[in-house]
Amino acid sequence: AQGSDLLLRSVLSVAQFAAWIADPGKPTSSSSDPRSASGSISADMALFNAVSNLASALTEAASLVWMELAMFGLAAMCYIFFIGIPGLSAAKPVRKGKAGVVGKAPSSGACSAKPLETCETAVDKASPETLGRWEQAKSRGEVPPQDLASVVDAMSELGKSSSDTVNELRSALDKSPALLPSIASLPSAFLRDDRVDMLDVTLALLEERGHVADVSMYAGLMAAQLRRRNYVGVAATGARVASDALTPRMLAILASAAAQRGSLDEALAQLQQMSAPVEGAKSPLAPTVGVQILALAAKENRVPVAAEEFQRLCVRLDDKQFQDLLMAEGRRCSAEIGEHLLSAGVALGVPLEFARAALAKAQTTKYVAAGAGGASIGELQRYASMIKTHTKERDLKGAAAVFERLCSSGTSLTPLIYNCFLDACVQCGDFERASTHFQEMKHLNVADTVGYNTMLKAHLSLGQSEEARNLVKEMTARGLSANKVTYNELLHAKVMSKDRRGMWSVVEEMQQAGVKPNSVTCSIILKSLTGYSQPSDLRRVIELIDNIEECIDEVLFSSVIEACIRIKEMDLLSELMKRYRQRGGFVNLSAPTYGSMIKAYGQAGDVKRVQELWAEMQERGVKPTSITLGCLTEALVINNQADEAWELVRQQMENEERRGCINTVIYSTVLKGFAVTKRVDKVFTVYQEMRGQGIPCNTITYNTMLDACAKCCAMGRASQLLEDMAATCVEPDIITYSTIVKGYCVEGDVDRAFHVLAEMKKDGKFEPDEIMYNSILDGCAKQHRVEDALKMLDEMKASGIRPSNYTLSILVKILGHARRLPQAFEMVESLSSQNGFRPNVQVYTCLVQACLHNRRLDKALSLHDTMVADAGCAVDEKFYAVLARGCLQMRQPFKAVEVVRAAYQLHGHKLAPSARRDGRAVGVEAKALEEFASKLQAGGREEQEAWAKLSGDLEKSCGVRVSAECWQGGSRDSWQSRPAAGGRSRGAY
């Protein structure tokens, strides 16, 4: 109020000043300001009063606003102190695991109310809601209602460390020991996702509880630690496995880690535990590791000892690295050690001329360790390590400082230093500087294969394929040979650009240059193979794998298996497995790999091979996981062997070690097998056994059993299932309601179906979908309840659900039987145009049946012409069968002859020809053709003559031959389709 008063006074003062300016001679007065005594002021005084009043008003107003701002600031500080800064946790970086683990089982908890698709989405989107359900289940001491891997993903998404996560699992295991099998299935998921930290601590937790994990999990952990250069961790993991359980691959990894740590004795000890490979098999020790161990042996003057072990294990050496070793040791060591290395290389397959040339070059260029510039080889390597460290940190400035300091010191630099700085420029994205530096390297004649490969990678990353090719040509012109890295980079670029011809062209060029492909080469090509790739491409990759030098690990072999599955070349996979078994390779495939193969062979319908793989697992002592057993159960069920699947589950339940692998998903698969074959008694027997074994049921389980009740018209049992669902906290979903509605409609109790629909809408949790409405419409069609069906259609439209061709075909049936043929035609026209689809052959078939039911043959024949004129609608043999039968029923045999001629595209009919481009004759259903032939032969002379002419044309033009027994009341097998002389075969009916 005070500020407003002052503001008013300042405005009046400004007004007085403005009035005086307008008429200086006229005195200004202010009757509204009692403090103005003179009634007139000068211009200066008016301006002064206006400014002073305005400033006073603004000052007082600011003081009032400042008080408000101060109070707001105080409130904000209190909020931050007690609550925290909003969004800070969201901005905080958290460690995220890889979502969507391949092979995760769906939810199996007792309180799960979501279908399989929802469970898989929950795995991909870890959320506090998932963690909340986990906390609730843990507090009650129950098995969690969702897949345990999704709970771990949720913890990672929310920023929990590995130790925090495993402590959560440990506390849950203390409250619910039944959780142990679920935890035991986690390592395979972590191994596939390369989550080494979680894999390590989870295996440790299982060890605490006395549960022995599959040895392949430890092998995978060791391989991952080796890739991360955690050599101490590799040794620690190996110590956790019993010595007799260590596989050759694991011993090779331990030897490699020991060599990296510089422990020759430990590396040789691991090699001594390895058994010699069978004839023709490759050593699990990589060629590069062999060279590293020889380098250690040369330092300790024990080359013959290492060479003897290598010969026993058939170890191959990398030629290039062995050449570098000979040159380095030839400069550093005595001639005796050099000769030992030379003998070892020749014994292990290195060409004699190649080895002698390398050693001679080393001895002729031998120099003192402290070089011309005063820097030793060790110091140069230290500088190289510094440059590499800066490169990893993307610190090009720091790497350049190290390189320039080394150059200014006057030290004679080796190609290693130049290559390290070149790689730093490329990795840090400074391609211009990399090009300048590489030109300098070529000028100084220190550009080698490594440098060219680095620049090649840079060009390819920028999409400069032509420049990359020119670089390879330049490399060859300078006398440098392209190696495996060169070709693999070119190959990867072709794969990324989806250039199949270019990819194989690189492989051929690689082979012509005498460079053998390695496992990296094969992995790159395998990744390029999709479901649309040619089987010949897969065969070519397998030929390359057969000829690679290093030992094939399980990761590469799993990639081959997945490629065979994608391309559906299961015979090729069987051939590959048989060949490698004979050679003694892959003795210890893991359970997940077996699961993938079992699933693939099951989908291909090869049950015999499925059983062989399961027997092989048993024979080799591979412990199956819940995922493996799930794949096996599904493979049996989808091949109509539900009884065998149930027997398998029973056998596993009798085995204490495997009992924990049997879960809700596996039992639900068995239930599905019996439900599909409509063996409802077996369904409920398995259900009672499932409850007796303490296996919880989820929504999918109950939906499967309800579907069995619906198919077998046993909805009287559905009420008990619904009571069991409520008792176990399993809530129904939209599929549950749809199945119940379908069951009542199949039984003919449409009123009960209407009641279920009303209850669901009243509950408000779910909205009816098209499937539910179509089920009710189908029930109305069977009961001829036209008005109810039309009312349901209106309700369907009001709910925003668009009818489909299936909906339309049901409505046409209803209206046809109610003799509302014009309304049926109008329904087809309106629904198809309003909802943007064209009627398909099923709708037209129903419409023809409606015309015939209303004795309108002319409209039925007109519909034929309308449908075949639509090139997007494919007519089928059932349509022609319905139309031909209708003609006979309406005593129009010659019209029926025309229909059959049109179906086989024979001359002599007046129906419209098909507008489809393929122009393929679809024919008539076999049974309908039998009836047609029988009725014509039983007719008068004209009908018999018409059939005789038609049957002759069928045999001559289409190869369809109908025997005489057919029209004499013979069986369906009494007629056959054989290609006539000069005619084309139409196949057997």
C-alpha cells in the first residue's frame, strides 16, 4: 500500500512536469497534493520531485519483494537440506547391466499376474517396481515372483554394486533356501552378458552354500578375466576349481596368465597337467602364448624344457611373433640360446629357412642395450607404455608431450614408439595429425605393417574404402606383407557395409596371399550371416574354421551353432558335431550350448537328435540347468511327445541335485502339451502333482489349463481353477478372461460368456479385445442370436476396436442363416471400407454360402467374378468346392461343371478369369471333386457326357485322373492325381 501511494505521487509529479513543458507560462497546481504549498513549480523542481518520489516508491517496493525472495530462498535451503537436490540421483551415473538375457526363463512366482511377454519386457526395463516385488517376497521368505536375473538387473539399474547385490541374494537365501536353484541359474546369464564382477561373486556365494557350479562357468570367468588382463584373478579362479576338474582349455588359460605374470614355473606346471591331444586335434594353447612362454624360457635358459612340453601338446607357434622373439633374443642373449630357440621353432613347425633368416638378421644387427641416444630398450618400452596410457585416456596432448620429449632427447627411436604415437592420433580422432605423422614415418623408413594397419583402420572408420585399398597396394609396393589384422579390418568393413561379394573377395585375396584366416576372421563372417543368407556361405565359413591354426573355443563354436539355427541348416550342424567329436574336440560343451542345440533340433522336428544330445550330456557329465531342461521339455512337447516330457520331469524330480532345476515354466510346458492334445484329465493330474511338489503356478499356468477346459468343453472345472488362482494371489489377465469366454461359447453357454464380459468391464482392470469379441460373436453365430451379435458389434465399435476379416466372416454367417442377405452384403461393404481392409477369400466363401442358403445362385456366381477381379485376393480350392456343391444342391449340374472348369482354368466356362499375375490354377478340394463326379455319373445322359468330357480335359491338361470306382460310391482313396502323358502334374488330392 505504501509503495502504491508513493508510485501515485511520482506519477502526479511527472504529470505536472509534463504540463509545464507543454505551457511554460501557465502555473501548474496540484490540488491532490496537500504538501505542495506554492501551487506552481519550476521545471527543475518538478523534475526533481518526480524523480525523488519515483525512487522512493521503487525502493520501498523492492524492500517488500526482497522479503518475499528471502523467504523463498530459506524454504529452498530447507528443502535441499532435508530432501536433497531433485534429479541428482537421475544424473548420477549408474552401472547398467545388459538387458534381455538370452535364454531367461519367464516369471514363475506365485504372485505373478503377467503373461510371458510382460515378463520378458520387465527383464529389459529394470525398475524400482521389480525391486519392490523382490523385497516383498524376500520379507515373506518366499521365492521371488519374477525371474531372478531381472531382479539383479533392477539392482544394477538402481546403482547397486556387485557386493551389495550379492549381499541381497545372500540375505534372501538365508530366509528362503528354496531360492538356491534360481541363484544357481544366474552364472550362465552373467557369462553370456559378460558381467564378470557378478559372475565372480555369484559363484563365490554358491560355493559358500555348498553348491557346485558347472565347470564351464569357471572356464568362462577365467577367459573373461584373461581378456581384461586380470592375470591374478585368473589364477585365483583356477584355485577354486578341483585340479581333476580343470579342462585343457582352463589349463591353457592358467598357463597364459602365468606367462603374462612372468612365472615360467607355474606356466610349465599347468602345461604338464594337460593330456596330449588326440591325433588330428589342435592344442588348446594359443600360438601367441607359446611364443610368450618360450621368451620366458629364453631368459632363464630353459628353452629345451619348454620345447619338450610344446612338442607333447602339439603346440603351434605364431611365425611373426617367433621371428620377433628370435631377433630380440639373438641381440640380447648368447648364440647357444639362439640355437635352442631355432631348434624349438623348427620342431614346432616353423619353416627352417624362415627361422634361420630371422636369427641371422638378429645376430648381424646386434648392438649394446644402451643405444646411440643413451636410452635403453627398457626405457623405450617404458615411454611406449606412457604413450599407450595417455591414448586410453584420450589424452592426445599428453601422448604428444611424451613423444616430443623423447624425440628432443636425441634417442634413436624404434618403430614401436612411432606406431604408439600414430595409434594415439587415430584413437583420439586427430586424423590429420595421424596422416602427417605417418608421412614422416615413411620418410624415415620406419613405417611397418603395424603402422599401415593403424592407418588402414582409420581410413575404414571414416568410410574411405578406396583410400584403404590404395594403402594396401602401397604397403605391398614397399615390400611389406599384409597380415591377418590387415585382412580382418578390410573384412569387417565389408561386413558392416553388407557387401557379401566384397566380403568373400577379401577372404579369397587373403588365401591367395598365403595368410590363413583365424578365429577372428571366422567370427566376423559368422556375424554377417542372417536368416536370409545362403547355406553355401555357412559351409564356406565352416571350411575356414576347419583350417584355422589355433584351437577353436566354445564361443566360436557357439557362434557356428547359432548361425546354423538362423539359416535352418540342422543337417550341417549335425555333420559338424559328428566331425569334431571324431577329432576329439569340444569334449566339454556347456549346458547352455546344449540347450541351444536341443531347442533348434526340436523346432526342426528331429526328436531323435534331441534325444541323442540329451544322452550325450548325461554321458559327459554336463549338469543341465533349468534353461536346458526347459528347452528339452519344449522340444518334446512341440513334437507331440507330452508323455515323454512328463516322464522326463518326474525323473529330474527324483534326482536331488536336479530337483531344483524344475520350475513353473517346465511344468507349464508339459501342461501345454496335454492341453493341445485335449487330454484334460492328464492336465489336471499334472496340475495336482505340480502343487504336491510345491511348484508355484503363475498366470500362464492357469491360462494353459483353462484353455484345455475350453477346448474339451470342460468349463465345469474352470471354477475350481479360478478359486485356486485367488487363493494363491495369482491375478487373472486379459488372456484369462478371453479363454473363459471362449470356453463358454464353445459349450454353447453364451449368456455365461456375456456375464463374464460384463464382470470384466465392471472390474475396470482390463478392456475387452478383438479376440474376446470374436469369441462371443462366434458363440452367437452357433446359437443364431442375430440381435445379440449386432449389439456386440456396436459395442465393439464404441470401444474403439476395429473389426477384422475374421469378425466380418462371422457376421456374414449369422446374417446368412437369418436370411438377411442384403444386410450381409451391406455389412461387407461398410466394415471393409470403414476399417481400411479388403475382404479376403474366407469372407467371400462365407458370403457365397449365405447366397446359396438364400437360394441366390446368381449372386454367388457374381461374387466369383468380383473376387477373381481383385488381384489382391487369392482364391483357394475350398471356395470352388463350396460354389460347386451349391450348384449341385440347386440342381444346376452344368453350372457346377463351369465352376470346376474355372477352378482348373480349363476352357468351356463363362466365369471371369483370375486377375492375379501368377495365373495358377487352384483346383477343387478332393472330397468335393469325388462328390461332384459321383452325382454327375448318377445323373442323366447329358450329365454323364459333360463329366466324361470334363474328366478327359482334367487328365489331359492337369494330370488329374479320377478312377471309375469314385463315381460308383468308392472311397476317397479310389481316385488319384497322376501326371498324364504330356500333361503337367497338379499334385495328389
